[in-house]
Amino acid sequence: MDPDRLKGKNILITGAARGMGAANAESFAAQGANVCLGDLDLDQAQKVADAINAKRNGKAIAVKMDVTKRADNEAAVKAVVDEFGEINVGLFNAGLNKPRFFMDIDEDNWDMIMNVNTKAMWLGMQETARQMIAQGPKDYPYKIINVGSIASRKPLVDVTVYCTSKYGCLALTHCGAVALSEHNITVNGYAPGVVVTPLWEQLDKDLVDIGFKQREGQAYDDIVRDALQIKRVSYPDDITGTASFLASRDSDYMTGQMIHIDGGWCIQ
């Protein structure tokens, strides 16, 4: 790993207290970036930030952040600027899921998932872009990175609202790339499949609760057997390389792209 690949990059990451968000914060900092970990769970986000700072490469701060609130997105961007001088990259990783069969979806389920997965991404993109525009043009692009999902390519009957929210993430990536290109801001994303994180561990239990699977772990086994070309589930460290590429100068001539990191699921 090049300890200077992301040197000089100041990066906001949402949902950064655990899972993919925490792994990306650690990876970015190991490559020289300064990172701001935004999460509702400030205590856990601070633990990750403290561990990063103990390694003494990139620096880290943690902020309490409800991603569904515009004021919190604005405050998180301000925290990056106040601490590091400017913001160069926004990684919008926060997300959740709660499975329901189509006819069992209610307004609470819809609003919860859409607010965190899609509305929050829009708010974060907008507030981050607003600051980037105010900072003025650079000789390299500012970068927005959105975390999508294979659920924007695969209709999954047990998680219809999640699929809808991730179609929205894909649309925000495409529309944002067009809308922000005049300001030299690129918008790209990556779409994981099954990543072993606290979100997926809870989803595994929930799928048993709604009767879609008979035992915990069956969802993992079925997907590996029936859908994946690489015959294992993934882990956060399988994602960090692509995220680093999108945050780095290596992706400067890309925009509007959603890269799948799914073990070949979407070949099907």
C-alpha cells in the first residue's frame, strides 16, 4: 500500500463507525488521507478515529451525524474544513436494510430505508458539492463516491424497498455526474454484493424472522452456491481497493460510473 497515494486528500465518510465505512477510513488514512468519520454512534466512530491517529499517517476526527438531517450534513462538511482546511472527497456509505415481502411493506419501513439510503445521499452530495464549489477550481477534480448495491441491478423480492433505494443511489450518481461536471466534480460509486458487516449479520437474522430463510447463514450459503462466480462472500477489505481507486488521481477521467464488487453476481 502506497502511504502517499491519498496524501493531501481530506475525506468525509458517512456511516464510518463500523463495517465498510470504518475499513475505508482506515485504508484511506494508511494512504495519507485525512478522514472525518460521520456516524450516529459517536463513541464507536471515535474509537476508529483514535486507532487511526495512533498509527500516525493520515489524521482522523469523528463527528456525530444523523445523515438524514441537512444540518448534520452541513456540520460534518464544516468539521472537515475547520480541521483540515478544505474537503476533497465525500464518500456516502451510510445505509440500512430491513426486509419485507412486497405486500408487507408499510410506510415506516419505506420511509426508514429511503431516508437513510437515498435522501441522506442526496443531502450529503449537495452539501459537499456546495463547499467544493465555494473552494474554487483545482487542477484536479473533487470527488464524490456513492455506495450502491447489486440491488440496483437485481430485483430481490424480500427487500423491495432496499432495491428501490439503491436504484435511487444509481440515479443520483448519474444525475450528479452530469450536474456537477461544470464544477470539476466527478461522481462515481461502487456496488457491493454480500459483504460481512453488522448490516448483513442483522439482515441474515431478519430473513429468518420473515420466513424467507430457515436458518441463519442460509442466505450466505444460497448466494455463494447459486449466484457468485467467486465462491465466497466478501469482507470490507475486499472493497477498500476500489474505494481507494475512486478517491485517488487514478480515477480522474471517470464520472457517472458504478463499479460492481460483487463476486460476479451481476453476470447472471
